[in-house]
Amino acid sequence: MGGDIAIIIAGEAHHPRTDLLAVAQFMYLVPIILYILTSFLVGFNINYLEPNLFHNWADADHNSSVSHSPIIIIIKYTSIHVLPNFLNGCFLFSAYTTR
């Protein structure tokens, strides 16, 4: 969903000049804020020297098969054992269904 949804909603709004401005700000600022917040939370909760984390300075044969997401690494430390597999499935599904 993108900017076209705001244009469709503008046709049905009572005051499109004022209502559309708030919708456009909400539509673009909220994902950016959530991305930055998630990046900070992941950065604060993961160790920089985590062995499963990808390090481009490491040897090629040291961690060549490691390509874990930092979010998945953090969730593996919780007691919910199904959640990392579920999120990996969601990430793969999202990657395969994009245009």
C-alpha cells in the first residue's frame, strides 16, 4: 500500500485539502519512525561480536554460511521457540510476493 491509497481516500473526504495533509504525513512518517525505532532497539539488544551476526571483515570460511537477521538473533534468546521460524517464514513470504 502506498500513496495511491491517500489519493483514493481524498475523493471521499469531506475536507480533502485539510484531511489529506494529515493522512500524507501519517502515511510516510510512521513507517520511517518505526524503522528507526526498530533499528535502535535491535542495536541496543544485540552484541556487536555475536557469532551469528554477519561481519564483513571476518574470514570467508569463518562465517560463510551465516546470514541471520539481527531481529531473528534477538528473538532466539527469548523463550518463544516457534517465533523465529514464523518470522523467517513471514520475511520469505514478503520477499516472494513483492513485485
